[in-house]
Amino acid sequence: MNFIHAAFLASGLAIAIPWLLHLTKKRKYLRVRLGSLQFLQPLVRDRHRMSRVEQWPLLMARCLAILLLALIFSRPFFHQTEPSSPLQGEVLILLDASGSITPQQADELRAQAAKTISSLPPAAKPVIAEVADRVTILPSLDAYHPIPGAAGSPSTAVDWVVDRAAANPDVTGAVHWFTDLQKSQLPQSPGRLWPSGLPVEIHTAAAPGDRNASISQIDLLTPFGGDSWEVEARVQVSGMPGDQPISLTLTTTDGKSVQSSTPAAGGTAVFKWKGEASKGLLSGDVAITGSSDPWPADDHRPFAFKTTQPIKVLLVDGDPTESRFTSETYFLQKALHASSAGKALSPFRAEVSASLPAPGQAVDVIAVCNPPGLSSSNCRLLSGYLEQGTGLIICLGNRAKATGWTSSDAEAVFPPGIQIATTPALDTLRHLDLSHPALAGMTMDTFSSLRMLPLQRRFSWPESSDWKNVMEFSDGSPLLSISANRRVAIFTHQVNREGADLPLDPAFVPLMQNVFSYLAGADHHKSQTAVLETRTPTLEETRPPGFYPGEAASVLISADNEESDISTVTDANFRKALGLPAIDAPAPEAMEINTLKDSPHERAGEFWPWLVAILFLLLAVESALAARRNPNPVSSPAHAN
Amino acid sequence: MAAAHSFEDPHDFLAIEDLELASRGIVEGIWQGLRRSPFRGSGVEFESHRDYRFGDDPRHLDTSVYARTRRLCVKDYRAETNLPLYMMLDCSGSMDVSNGSSEKWAYAARCAAALGRLAINAQDAAGLSLLGNEVVDHRSPRTGRTHFQNLLGMLGQAKPSGGGSLASAIREVSGFCRRKGVVVVFSDFFDHPAETVSALTRLAAARHDVIAFQVLDPYELELPGDGDLEIEDAETGKILRLSAADVRAAHADAVVKWRDDFAARCRAVGIQHFSVTTNQPIAGSLVEFLQGRTVQ
């Protein structure tokens, strides 16, 4: 029997208290004088001074109650597991099957495991299991094969051992763990409590090399490349650095091959090439050229990126004579090409033109900036583009003339009855319809500065059900109006620095990008490729790293990055990180098997509740004994008979 | 004053220090309880004639009967009732037991005083002996009020104390009891019963009418309560601590058995045994005692 709080046993010394009380207790005696004691003496034992303790049963009951209390607080328990030697019952053989185990190491560990199993006593029952992302029991050692690129999880192995030992009391032998003591997969601190009294022996196989270069990450820098791509690959080197640069080869699925390199200590390499992405998916493989380290699984990494066609925008400069750097088209182009993503380019490809495009060009959005007016032919041309799905935005400015908007075909591209003020009035933005798709994703905070900006109000037209004012001035005049039937937007303010210096407002770029995305019908540009799922090799996913396209979902399997770190720890640190018992340490202090089912504050084998029940019984007995001692009042002789 | 009290109430007589008054009251109480004198009257009383036999005293020949019938007859007289009363009181320490309002010695003294008064009133002689380890004091039986006063004085001054062998004291005092009489021994008879009965038997063999008048304290028959008791031996002073609950029943059984055994021993040798406890009315006890004698 052991105790969780053995110090409480000292409180058992308190049994001296009832002893002292019983010894010093001055009992009240009624003095009675009788003619002779000859009848009483045989009935009553002579009391010696030394045995002045009255009521031995009561004293014993009280002492026992105190001892029981001390025992209860010390929380005694019985060991449920026997010391490790001699080995009996199940012996767990854990084999590391993660990607850091090379085939040579696997052979060596397999041989060690076989030797260990053969040296077990006949009563031992070896259970062979391999450990990667999870633990799987193997029928034999021959079934043990590390998975290239698979992640290892020593914590998972510990959990498995703990659960198995808790569920199966037959696990009384040792645990033999065959691993490479890799550092990268160890947890920061031990997880669950290792079963008490269950020793673990670590068997290692030295790594066949001291250096491992791996490709840890591949990023597409130009998701909207269209036909011009940039891919960045990150190379990490674990162990001893080499002295030669690391050559890399990128090979696309359609056979394109691009070379690049990193320094010997690793780094990033960028691959650039031109080509089409098949079905909106750019896929291929980056490999270390001429790699000779013992871990080939991480020497190449497949990639597959969903691509999106850029939005082609044609910015038609309504005043070509204006300086290029002051015209509306300049600022619009800048706004559209601005990118908030890290290295990704803007989805827009904006070109400036001095005139309207000829019919049939592949354009997603045409922006006509500050035209004096639109003739019928212009309108017919633009209507043609609208018919083929192109979006149109007309940015009105100071060059707009009142008579330039009265053509018979004007209704197709701009609201009827445009009225142009001779002198623009200063006004501010008052109304925003954030529910309109053209402003999707934008908030009032985005427009906080724009709402304070004094803008030039020049244009107005009668309300019409065909046109929705998404942004309005304080008098209801439109700042941005969008057609309800076609992808046409009218912006009634100059988009250069004249007047309100609108391009410098923080809302300008997101506003223009949102509106142009809406006009381009951005949903049409989304990739139609299947769902792309990324995985690492596991005990279940045994396919080697690569890209596996499918109808419903494509799978990208690449080696686990942490397994590429071949740095190791010592046996002692390995044990310490996982909470395993030390090599030569005696059986750890009595901590019972702890599982997810057990309360962390309870130990198996505790029997204090039984002691409490006994204590209650004892207190009942003590009460009964004490009640017997309650003296009755003595009656007078007249009533004695 | 004493006559005004009911004889059912023993405590009043015990409370009366003056034995003269107490005894008078008790006797009056006794008279109330008895229909005739417990003691027969003094004097010779003719009972019947019988034929003369050789050896009879010629002085007892009835000449008138001879004159009438020419038969020689002698007068036969009733047995003499003027028997002296020898009262022997145990004044050893065991009689000095007083629990509550009952006192063994006082009770026995008052009984003796009352019996003595009865005897004196009946013109009988009464004597008193105080017995301890030996005869402490002795007054031979006499008649007369003055003698009775002396007896009361003896009782009043006596204090029970010390140990004693009642048997040896009885044997010693029996030498003073030359005349046949009634011997009443007042004691608790805790002393060796066999020896005591033997001594009493010796008295009975001397043609005395011996009565063992046993006086006990109620606690000597049954321990009080169920609590803790500190029992003091009145004779030796020895202390015994016990729990009444533990020994109560066994003690009562032992005492009853001892008393019954003593009574049986007495009866076996023709000694009367009468036992009272001090919580019983004195007068009632004596009435019962005397009625028992009358029935005999």
C-alpha cells in the first residue's frame, strides 16, 4: 500500500489527545456508604492507579476514529501494476514509421526489434506497432515500412500506450521504442502521464547522413498571371551545410521546365515562365537537382495552384492631350493595378487607349474617362461591347458638354436627361448603398474620409427605375449610378487630382477595384477546377508525394516539412520531452494509470471511500458507547425500592 | 407530640433526637396497630388440674379438688410471661450507614427503644447490650422507668464505629443472659453468617427466644441509579469505584441470596429472622415484627 499524501499520517499522533482526556478526566462519583463491600468486590475489579483509563471500548473507538481520519487524508492506494522486472504480460514494440526514417534505418530498427523480441521471456507477449501520424498494430516485423514524407507523432504513441495500459491490465512488461530521436516532432512539454511502473527502452538507429536539403514550400506569386507566371520555392537545409549552391528544376504538368537555384544553406528560388494554365490550374513539381541525401522524399515537392484570368480593362482617355500623369486614365490604372496581397499581382490588367476600341476586342471592362460626350456611333459601339458581356463605366468630368449626351442611342449607355451644371457645386457624399454588389465587402469605415471630402457636384438626371444611385450627394444627385439592366456605371466626378484630388483618398482604390470587378462580372473569372486538397503521407495515405487530379477533387500529397529536420536529441531529452521514465530511475512515485476517462485528481486503487464508511460506523459505535456513560440522577433512599 | 404522628412515617421518629419521645410515639403507634399486648401480662395464671404424679411438689396439690373428689390433683400453671428482654445492638461501623434520611443505627436504636418501652410498660425487664468487636456496654434486664431512662441514655450516647466480630461479641454477652428471656439482636449481620448463626444458636440452646432483627440500608439491597459510584465501606473505610449499571443487577441478586441464606440458617436452628430496611416505617416494622411473634 502506498500513500498519496503520506505526511498526513503524522496526524495520527493526535490519538494522544483522547488518551490524555481519558486519563485526566475527573469523573463525578456519587459517594455511597454501605455496611459491607463483600458483595461488590467480586463484581468489580480492583482499579489500579495505572489503569485509570475508563471505558476502554470508548477510548479505543475514539483512537481508531482519529487513526482512520489520518489514513483517509493520506489517501492510501494499492498499486495496480507490478514493478517492471521480471517482464510479464504484454511487451509493446513501437517502431517509428515517419518520413525521417530512411530505408537503411528501417532495416536496422527492424533487426533490433527482432533481437529484442527474441530475448523476451516466454511469458511475454510482444505487440508490434508502427508509429507515424497514428499507431497501427502490425502482424509482424516484416509489415513495418516507414512512410516517406509521413509526419511522426511521438505524443500519439504515448497516448496509445497510456490508453492501452489502462484498458489492458496485462500490459505489465516494458515498452521498446525504436526511433531516430528526431527533435522536430517532440512536444514542448509532456502530455499524458506515463503509466506508473512501466519502463521504456529506447532503441535508435543512427541517421545515414548528416545533411538533408528539402523543399519546404512553394508559392505562386502571380495568381492572375494569365500567361506569365512566377513561382517561388523555399529550400531548407538541416544538418551540416554544403558548399555548393542547390540547383532546382521546376517542371510543369505540360512539360515546361525552368531552372533556378539557392545558396548552399538554403533559401528561396523564383521560377518565371510564360504559358497557359490548363483549366485554371497551374501544376507541376519542383525538385532539387542531383540530390544525394538519404531522404529523397522531400527533395521534390509537387504544386498545384488555381489560377484566375486577369480582368482586362481598357481605359479610354477622353482627353488624350492631357499629360499622361495627370489624366484620369493614369490614376485609374494605378488604382486598378494596386495590390494588397503580399506578392500577388492585381487581378486587373488595365491599358490606356486614346480612343474607343474597335469592335470584337477581348475586353472585360471599358472605362471612358472624362469624355465631352458620346455620339450615336460611340453608343452603338459600346452597346455592342455590352452585348458581348463587357462592362462599361463612364467617368464624367469637366469636359462633358450638355449636348454630347443626346444621341438616339444614348439610352443604352447612360441615363436619359443628363443635366450638366455650368459651375460645379461643392457637396459631400451622403448616401451609400453598401448592399449593392458593386460595393460588396466595403464598410462605412472605408468611406469615412471620402464622406468628409468636398466633391464637385455637376451632373444630375431624373430618377429612373433603370438606374440605381449607389452613391449620392446630399441633394440626391448621383455620384455613382449603376444600370439595373446592364453592367454600366456612371461616375459623376473626375478621377484625377483636379478638384477634390479624389485619387488620394483611401477609398478610391478599393472603390474602383470593387466597381470594376462588378462590371467585369468577376464570378465568370473564377476557376472551374475541382476542389484541391492537400495532404501529407500517412499510414493510411501511402501514395508517394505528387499531384493526383480527380473529377470531384484533386489531391496534392507532399512530404511533411518537420520530418525534413533531421536534428536529433539525446535519449534523456527524448524521455524528458515525452514524460517517459528515465533509464536508470527507480519506479516513479506511485502515480496510477491516468486515462481520459479518469479524473485527473483520482488514482486507481484508492480505497478511502471504504475508510470513510468504516469511520461512520465507528462514530455510531462511539456515540452509543458515550450515551451509555450518561449517568442518571440518583434517587433518594425513600424511593430506592 | 410523637403520638400525633402517623406511625407510617418513619422519618419523623428518626428525626426525633430524644429517644424517650421517639420510643413513646412508636409504642403508641404500635398499640394502634396491635389489638392486644404483644407481651402477655405479668403474674401466674392458673391454667388446669392434672393427676398427682410421684415427684410433684405437694405444695401444688389442690385440696379443694381432693375434698370434692378424693383425687389427688395438682394445679398446672401457664408458662411464665414475664420474660426479660435482652436487646443486643450491633454498634460496629457497618451500622453507621446513612444515605439520605435513613440511618441504620438510628433506626435500630429506635426499634430497640420502642421494644424496651413496650417491655417496661408491661412490667417486664429489659436489658441492653452494645456489641462491637466485643461487648461495648451492657445493662442487665430490669424493670422500672429509671432503668429504662438509663437504657435510652446508653442508646443516645452510643456511636457505631470500628470493625467487629459480632459472633464473638454475642458469645461474650451471652454469659450475661442467665435468665431465660427474649433476645433480640439488632444488626445488619454482614459479619460471618455461619459464625453469627452459631453464636445465636448458642443463645437459643440456653433456652432463650432469639430473634435476629436485621436492619439494612436500601442501597445495601440495591445500588442507586446507573451512574458512577464511589462506595465506602463503613467499617473499613475502603473505597470502591464502580459503575452502578455494570453491577447493579448482580449485586442485588447477591445480597438477596445472602439474606435468604442467612434467614434459612436462622430458621434451621429455630432462630427468628426479621429483616427491615431503613426506609420502612419503624412502627409498621415493629408491628409486623410483633405480629409475627404473636402468630408463633
